[in-house]
Amino acid sequence: MSVELSIQNLTAGYGAQIVLRNLSLDVESGTLTALIGPNGHGKSTLLRAISGLVTIAAGQILLAGTRIDRYRPDAIVARGIVHVPQGDLLFPDMTVLENLRMGSYLPAAARLERQRLEEVFTLLPKLRDRQQQTASTLSGGERRMVGIGRGLMTSGRILMLDEPSLGLAPIIIDQIYEVVDTLRRSGRTVILVEENAVRAADIADEIHLLDHGGIAWGGTGAELSGRPELLETYLGA
Amino acid sequence: MDVSLQILASGLTLGAMYAISTAGLALVFGAMKMLNMSHGAILALGGYLSYFALTGLGLPAPVGITFAVLVCAAVGVVIYHIVARPMLQSDNFETRIFIATIGVGVILESIILEAFGPQPKPQPVSVPGSLMWGGVYLPYQNLMILGVAVLIMAALGFALQKTRIGRAIRATAQNRDAAQLMGVRIGGVYALVLAISGGLAAVSGITISSLSSLLPNMGADPMLKAFIICVVAGLGSVPGSVIAALFIGVFEAVVQYIFGVRFSFALLLILVILVLIWRPHGVFGRVQGVRL
Ligand SMILES: Nc1ncnc2c1ncn2[C@@H]1O[C@H](COP(=O)(O)OP(=O)(O)OP(=O)(O)O)[C@@H](O)[C@H]1O
Ligand SMILES: [Mg+2]
């Protein structure tokens, strides 16, 4: 296995407020890496820095050995890093289908649009019946599925999912996790931000605990299960 | 009967002119939360450029109009790069760009004043003749303005709904971050909407001055009306602003006929206040976000 995404000594934040301090993290190709950690400690900011929405102050981000940290967000997507953001960020006045089709906006993805659409509908069958519904009228679970489906329409090799289970009923969470599992088995590299450490430990190849803008601990799910004091200290679980 | 049709006809012409200038303002606000206060000055610039091309350079009307539209579109792009882009990331972009574009408007108006002087100038673009139809007097000039407005609105609507770049504009308007995550280069979208808006301002400046005359500050009134129409429609709603523009044009024509010109603006403002009491976010607006 090889390191696909490498984050080295990353410092980033919003204006004068520094959120990530000197953070380093390697993600290996074809693995599922979970990021856990308390609220407001920079998990989403890390994903936003990777996808170029947050300008970094220091450090570097390498994709397969190439520096991408000065690229615009559209150039980063074009290189195959897909970010399904926290809170879905759908296009509210577009239909489900239009939202999905925005995922294949870039030419490389547009060529495969029909095929991808079929794949998304197979993976998330509910969306097939909802194609013509306006996004702003969807339920929370449906919205999440559109957000994930829209991400899958892109030509991404690396998929970053920010809290895909947030605010959903357990039965919907199970469905979402089935999808995540399918994606992982399809050989993609997945970076998953998850509140629920038990869920994360269950599915991830590697888990990293993000605290105060740095990686406080890293290991496998099994290792995390053997360290209950970690969860207690950092997550109050 | 004849009178009411006559009022309707002139109201629709007025509304069509409002629609052209308002659509540009709404497009820019919808896509980038930028209230372009220099819109009126760009509109005047468009009118003067057409005058300059036709009267000064002796160019044929289609060439002169195209020239004015292209230059005003370029002015929009320049405003993006020099004024808007440096402050896009700042916290109070909406306030800053509002104030900055007032400055841009003053600069443009001063340039016009310096170049063409304060005296009114005639707009050479005109279609002579008229038509009597069912007792209604319809100058070809007005019919042309209506036709141009319908064409432009249809083209704009089609482009926004059906083309790839139109989808990018709508996506940017509805969620800037998400649009970027889909691969939309929003800098390009912003430059483009300002260019379209500049071109539309030129068309509106030419049509408005063809019915009256050119004055350096001729953009102030249409700009104010465009702003009022945007607020009534709900800021950023392009189809909504077109409907509101037509409605307000007819409203103004009716009020002018019944109460006289001096009441039209006061009654327009009363109408706006009533609409905003009824729907605080505009007729087509929503509590959050904007429509495009
Ligand atoms: N756009 C922004 N402008 C300023 N500060 C921000 C912005 N977005 C996030 N922050 C701040 O950055 C810090 C880290 O936020 P971030 O969203 O990365 O946390 P998180 O770990 O994802 O939290 P959660 O688990 O609640 O999603 C927080 O203090 C937050 O208030
Ligand atoms: Mg978060």
C-alpha cells in the first residue's frame, strides 16, 4: 500500500483564529480512515483545508506526491478529491436530479453521467423516486442521501465524508453505513469524520483522534477499543 | 377601453426597460451577494458609448450598440478583478462592496461628464414611425424595446436553466461552497455575471435614452427603480424581478394617468412598503438564500 494523501505540518484557520496546528496525517490508498474528536476541534476544517475551501497558513498537502495545497477547490476536485460536506450543502432550489447532475459538472465526470446516475440510484434507490423533488423539501435522511449521491457523481478517487450520520435516525444511519461500506469495498480511499467512536472503530482501518487542532492519537479500531480511557478523556464517552 | 389599452402599452414598455436593467442587478446580487451601486453609471455609460459610436465615429447602429454592450461588459469584468475580488474573502463583503461600487459609480459618472459635458445629448438609436392598432397608438420604438426585452429575458432564462454555465451560476447563487466542491470556478462565474450585467445595463441605457435623452446622471432613476423592483421581488430572484418590473411599469403608467406624474414615485414607495409588510423577503424571496 502507498500513501495517497499526505498532510504535513498543516496550520490553518479562519482569519486570525488558528484551528489546525502543525497537523500531520498520512492516508493510505484504498483504506478507510476515520477522524474522531470533540466538537469544534477542527475535523471539518481539516477536510475544508484539503478540498481548498480553507486557505492554509503553513505546511503542505500532497496528493500522490504532488503538492495541492495552493490549488483552487475546483482544481482539487478535478484531481479526484471529493468532499461531501457537513450539513449536506445541497442546492436548495434545484431538484434532486439537478443536484446529482451538479456532481458531474466537470467534463471528466460529465462523460460518465448516465452510468454514474445508474450506480447512484442502485446504491441509494430512494433517490430514483425523488428525482423531480426540490431539494429544499426533502427530509433530513433524503437530503443526506442526495449529498452523498452528488459526491459519488464526481470522478473522485478519494471520498471525504463529514459526519454522514449526523442527526439521522438509527435505521437511516445503518443504511448510510452500508453505503460507506460498499464504497470502501469498491477500493476507494475514504476519509470519514464521525462523532460516534464505536461506529468509527467498527468500520475504519485506521482511526485518528483530533484534539485542539492536532492528531492526539492514531491506531486501528481494535486498538482504540482497548483504550477506553482515550474515549473518556477526549470524548467523555 | 382605448385609454386603458394605451396605458397598458406604455406601462409594458416602461416595465420592459426596467426589466432589462433589473435583471442584471438581480443576477449579480443573486450570484455573489453584491449590490452593484455602479449599475446606474454603467447604464449611462452604455447610452453614451452608443451615442459616441454612432454620432462620433459614424458607425452603423448594430455595430455601435454591440460596441457599447461589449465595453460595458468589459467594465463589469474590470470591476470584478479590481474591486470585488480583493474583498471577496472579507467578513463584510456585502457592506464593503456596496460602498466601493458607489465610488465606482461616481468615477464612471465623472468620466462621462468630462468626456461628453453636462448638456443633454440625443440618443441616435431610434426607430421612426408608429402603428395604430385597435385605437392604440404604438410607436415602433416602443415595440422594439418590448421585443428586445422579451428576447433578452428569454435568452437569459434559457441560459440559466439549460446551459452548463447557467447551472454553474445557479449553483454558485444557491451555495457557494458546494458549487466549488462540484468543481465550479466561482471566480469565473462572478466575472461572467458582472459582464452579463454590464451588457444588460448598456442595452437598458440605450433604450431609456432613446425615449428621452442622454444625461450623465441618467442612470440614477433606473438604478433606484431597479433596486426597488429587486426588493419587491426578493433580492436575487431573476424571474421574479422581471415579473415585478413589468408590474411596476404598468403600475407607474396607471398612476401617472390617474394622479399625475408627481405622485408616481410616492405611490410606488407606498406600494413597496405594503408589499414588504405582506412579504418581508419580497414576493418571490425566501427567508434564507436566494433564488435564481
Ligand atoms: N467559517 C468559519 N469562520 C470562523 N470560524 C470558524 C468557521 N468555521 C469553523 N470555525 C471555527 O473553527 C473551529 C473548528 O471548527 P470545525 O467545524 O472544524 O470543528 P469540528 O471538529 O468539525 O466540529 P463538529 O464536530 O461540531 O462538526 C470552531 O471553533 C469553529 O467555531
Ligand atoms: Mg464538523
